[in-house]
Amino acid sequence: MLHKLVSAPINLVIKIAEKVKEEADKELYHLPTIQQKLIQLQMMFELSDIPEDAYKAKEEELLIRYEVAKRMEMEQWEQMTKKK
């Protein structure tokens, strides 16, 4: 019983941390969000709101995230089709 009292808060913290990571991954690798950010970035550049070097750096970061997100999506599809 004492073990449960001690481990319960730790388990709760672990579950919360897992949920936070899951939500952060959704935001970081959510394809529509990345696409929207790319569009916004392009508009900012065209309106001269950001310099070209900042634009290129952010675009590269977003494109890498997009590639990772697409790869993750493909892996999920492969796993789903293998289960059937």
C-alpha cells in the first residue's frame, strides 16, 4: 500500500509528461500546421516583413519538419495496412 502512495505521484507525472510530448509532437509535425506556416512565411517574405536570410532559414526548418511529418504519416499507413 505504501508503494502505491509513493509511486502514484510519479506515475501521474510520467503520464502528464507523455501527454505533453504527444501534444507537442502533434503541433510540431502536424502537416496542415506546417503548410500554413510555410504560406505565412512566404507572405511575410513577399511583403518584405522578413529578410531573405531569415526566410530561407525558417523555410528550411519547416521543410525538414514537413519531410519528417510525411515520413511519420507513411509509417502509420504502413502499420495500419499490415494489421489488416
